[in-house]
Amino acid sequence: MEENLFPERTDLQEFRDTLNRLKSEIGKVIVGQNQMIELLIAAILADGHVLIEGVPGVAKTLTAKLLSRTISVGFSRIQFTPDLMPGDVIGTSVFNPRELIFQFREGPIFSHIILIDEINRAPAKTQAALFEVMEERQITVDGQTMKMQQPFLVVATQNPIEQEGTYHLPEAQLDRFLFKIRVDYPNAEEEFEVVTKHHNANGNHLGDQVQPVLNATIIAALRRQVSAIHVEEKLIRYIVSLVASTREHKSIYLGASPRASIGILQASKAIAAMNGRDFVVPEDILYVAPSVLRHRLVLAPEKEMEGGTADDVIRDLIQSAEIPR
């Protein structure tokens, strides 16, 4: 046998074993939806937030809840509604008559994994309350800044078809999500397995079967391994070129920011590690690019009138770009 001239710089076997156990626990309940699960795990490793879009009943909320069960950290759920106020999310100062001072009472955002259901149901004032905490991992109230504990992950869901009682998410808000994941209906075989699992549960809650796999310490260690993944300069240039092309395409009114380039880089490193490699290949970039870019693009009016989508434009950009080898 020939000697390996290019030995791996990092041993990722234990890394893969840990993530396989994580997928296995979620798979006890969730059938299919492999890309959604993979990208959620990649977001944890890349320290990014996730927006999940899909019609009701395709396990968006359930998957986020199960993910929290597999990680021994704090979890909170916020149901966004049109009358939700910023103080209902980040907390508010309450007067203490005994000590004659105002004391800050933390809101549900003070946790590790935050599930926001139907994020597009809250008005702009409430959306703005998330800007600072999603980007800087901190909250500033009454001149006092409070840091969030790591890991800190926002998983938000939204319905793509319902319009009544919903608000358009500000571009600044969308840009703070690492991924926008689109969830489709399961195929016939997957749906059969879903129904069979519920039938065999005999009234028991399927989520009770899921056991914790990760904790804050393990996540920090996994993130250090991901940050050490090697990326060749030509691949970084490819990422930058791909994102820059969104600012020049005739079908795009507003292109992606440099935050998208950083997002693709971090996400592709996470995917490489999940596949047992300590280096990024072009396929990792192509896998994550649509989910990093689709919510950051504003299409030109004429493209929207033609029925075009951001995914269509991203597909054209990827096909026209020369992939480095």
C-alpha cells in the first residue's frame, strides 16, 4: 500500500461520531428532511441563526424543538403575534417598591436556543428588538448591556403562503440569518413512515424518546475544530466572486452583503467537518450557497412579474461561474 502523502491535519472521527448520534436522536421522530437537519447542525457549528420556511405541518417547529432536546442547554419558545411588544421578547424594567429601584426582568430571549414561531407575524418595532441580540449576542436596556451565554441560536419559522396578519421582514433582519431553509412536503414513502410511527406510538409523545447528545462545552469544542478547517485561497476568491456577482446581475435589485461571503465560508467549513474532511471542497460551497443567499437577494420588479425566484437566479449564477479545481 502506498504511503499517504497528504495525511489529514485534524482527526474528525470523534466529531463525526458525535454528530451521527445527534442525527440518530432526531431521526427517531423526524423522517426525511435530511437537508434541514444537516443545515440546522451546520448552523450550530458555524454560530449562525436559521430561518425555516414551509407550509404548516411539515415539522418545522417540531424539528427545532427536538434539536433543543438533543442539547443540554436552555430553550425558550416565543410565539410572534401582531400585538407582541419588544419588552415581551427582551424583557422589561419593573419597579421594586421595597428598594425603590427599577429591576430588569429578563424576557424569553435570554436562553440558548430560541424558537420563534411565525416570525413574520410581529410588526417592525418588535423585529427591531432582535437586531442587536442576533448580531452582537447582547441586549442593551436602559444603558446597561447584558451578554448572552453561548451557544446562542435563533431558529425562526414562517409560512410562505399566508398573507393576512403578516409583515415583511426587514432586509436588515433577514441578513442576520445564516440560512433560510425551504422545507417541502415529504414524498409518499416518507409520509407513510411518519404516519406509521405515530400509529405505533400508542398515544405516547414521540419526542420523549429523544436523549441529549451535546452540551455547551462539547459545542464549544466542535466549533474550535470547525474554525480550524482549511480553506484554499482560490476557494475564498470563488466565494467572494459568487457573492459579488449578485450585485451585478440584471435580475437582482439588491445583492448580498459581505456578511453572505462570511456565512458561506463558515457554513462550508461546518459541512466539510460533518463529512469528515479537514478541508473545504467546491461541493461544500455549492451545497450551502443557496440557503445562505436566497433570503438576502431582492429581485428586480420585472423578474418578480415574470414569476422568477431567488433560487432561479442563484442557480444561474452558480452555473455561469467557473468552479475552481
